[in-house]
Amino acid sequence: VARSVEAAGSPSAPVSTGRALSGQGLPPRSAFVNFPMGNPFGRAGDTAMQRRILLDALHLAETAKRGGELVDLPYEWGEPFASLVSG
């Protein structure tokens, strides 16, 4: 999808929780957060963090200098992901 958006003339910067998958998908540029899958903008209801991540992704779309750039964003989930899995 990112490549299609770029081909239409708009920069893109997907936010990913799967670093290895982002590298394989080869988006023009991408931001990575080490969060559980399905939570690229953080916890539900945490609008402050969601806004920071969105602004970081928009900044990346605006400033990335090379194709395929993958930037690690500095945010932390705050607890082990295994504690999120019900069993």
C-alpha cells in the first residue's frame, strides 16, 4: 500500500510492530515500535502517545533521505508482552 501511495505522489511512513516483516515488505520508509502486534500507536486511550507516534511517522515521511529507511522509535510498552496473552 505504501508503494502505491508513493507512486501517486504522496510520501508515506507506515508504523510497524514487526521489524523483520517491515524489512521484508520493503516500504519506501517505515517506523518501528516495539509494541505487541496490532498496537502500532500504543495502548487504547493513550492519546498523548498515539499523537507522538503519529507525529514521528509524519516527520519521517517528510525527512527520510533514502529509500527503505527503517527508523526505530524510542517508545516502550512498559510490561512484558507475554503478560498480555490470556491462556
